[in-house]
Amino acid sequence: MGRQWGPSMRAAEQAGCVVSASRAEQPEAGLWSCSGVILSRSPVLVLCHGGIFTPFLRGGSGALTAAGATFLPGDSCGDDLRLHVQWGPTAASLAGRAEQGPPGLCTPRCAALAALLPPEVGAPRGLPLRGHGPPWAAAAVLVEFGSVWGSGVAMAPRLVVTCRHVAPREAAKVLVHSDNPKSVAIWGRVVFATQETSPYDIAVVSLEEDLDGVPTPKPAEHFFEGAAVSVVGFGVFGQACGPSVTSGILSAVVQVDNTPVMLQTTCAVHGGSSGGPLFSTHSGDLLGIVASNTRDNNTGATYPHLNFSIPITVLQPALQRYCQTGDLGGLRELDRAPEPVRVVWRLQRPFPTVPRSKL
């Protein structure tokens, strides 16, 4: 095994790279990045996820679903798009060639990776669900609030849970799309959203009509580190591509006073997955609501395989109380979470007790 793994690792290092996209005159406007694969060194061809080019499309995101479009040529992006490709020291031949051109950058026309795959030919996004997939995944829905969109989970025929940063204002109207068992769009109203100071990023939407045929997931009661888990969400391209499933393990169950307050997984979570459900892959039980992945504030890079969810055990009693009585009191308690919970969600390590000297 060791002899086989060594050459494989070297081949991966030689082929792997990081692709970053930014605006030439506005680097502060944002940096989008993802991993890539060097397909050829002469000519230099790099394959990467098309999602990082979406903000730069001349025709906007509508170009992805335009009738008759089979691919997007290099000039589909604005002239201010600049790409930067980083590679390891094992790709020295590629590095030497790239240094002869513009300093670490290239325009859309010279970048082979600027052509995006439209949804109908399979933009890379995990396992697509249209027409197939595990039955529990059908509980995932798309939530739209103006130009903002994210994911959600149907907890009852007329009740959807998502994240506050997807549907941030109480009484606001949102549009909820379901792909399973048939494509429907239903208007809803945000009946509760946690305050921005709350560690729990949650919003609850009441729908005007039933989500017919959409299964109600069974909430989990226990969590087991190392268990196989799956996230269902509308990441990257949203409704254009439909929901997708990404899988991993439950890597950590963070507790405060022996109560789970955060779940960490290795599932790939991208923009648009917020508010989506985290399931047990084997049982289909609902474990939690995806709240965030990890971002490096210095470089702007995101780490989709390091992400955090709110345990369903935190929400279930309050949701059940609301469904039975219409009382939001249990949900309001989420805004009054104790300081140790806030520390956890700030990704800080709390002191279990007052530190004592060991001398």
C-alpha cells in the first residue's frame, strides 16, 4: 500500500492547483477561489469549478440557463476578470512557463478554464438529485428572498426552517421552491428570525400552501462522532442546477453542559447551502441545519470541508411548541443563549472553569 500511495500523492501534487478570480481594478471587491487540476502543460489547460466565474459573467447568471446554450466561451466574462493559478513546487515546468506572461494573471480569453458548463451538461456540484436520490433528501428546499437565495428544510407541510442570513427579517415574504416530488413554488412569510447577536443563525417560514408530497424528516435524538452524514443544499448555482448531496463524516459534536450546541462535518458546503439539512446517511434522520463553512479573512479562501451545523435537538422543542400552539416563546429563547454557547459559535475555546495555577 505504501509503495502505491507515494506515486499517487506525487501525481496529485503535480496536477493540483488553486484558481482565484478577482476584478483587475477592484481587488477589494472580493476574491473567489477553488481547487483545480492541470490537464495539460503544452498548451496550458486547467480544469476547475465554474462557480467562481459567475460574478463576472457579462450576461449575469441568466447566461447559464439561456435557451440553446451548450457552453460559455471565454468572452462571456468581463474584460476586468483576472485569474491567478497557484501550484506547488513539483509543477516547476508549468511555473516557468507562466512566469513569461503577465505577472501571475490572465484574461478570460487566454484562460481555458473560463468556459463554464451549464446545468444541463453537468456543472460539477456533487451528486444531483433530479429524478433520483435518497428519499429523505426531498425535504430540502430552495429559499429566495429578493436577490438572496439559500437552502431550507421542510419540517411540516407548511413550515420551513432556514438561516437568518437567508431570510433575515420577520414578516418578510420569501419564495420557497421544491424539486421533489414535482417542481413547485410557494410564497411564505418569515414568522421568526434570530437576532444578529444570537449565536444561532435561524429563520422560520410559514407557507401559504402545503408542500404536497414533500417528506417530513425524523429529527435525530443522538449524535455519534465518526458517523457518515450528508448535506443537501442548493449550492453555487441554486435553482438552475437543483439540489445536490455531499457526503462526509460527523467529525465533532461540540457540547456545553453535556448538551450538543454545534456539529462539525467534513461534507463539502458551498455558498447557497446555508439553511440546508444535515442528515444521517444511514438512517435518514435529520441531524441539524447547516449554518456556515470556514473562510480565511486574510486571503478570502473558503474551506468547504470544514463546516458547522446547528443540532436539531436545539430547535426541535421550540418548533414543536410553535406547531402545536403558535407560540414563538421557545424560539425567542435562542436569542438568549448563554455565553459559553456564544463562545463556541465564535469558534473560540471556552475555559471550563476559572484557570488555576499548576504551581
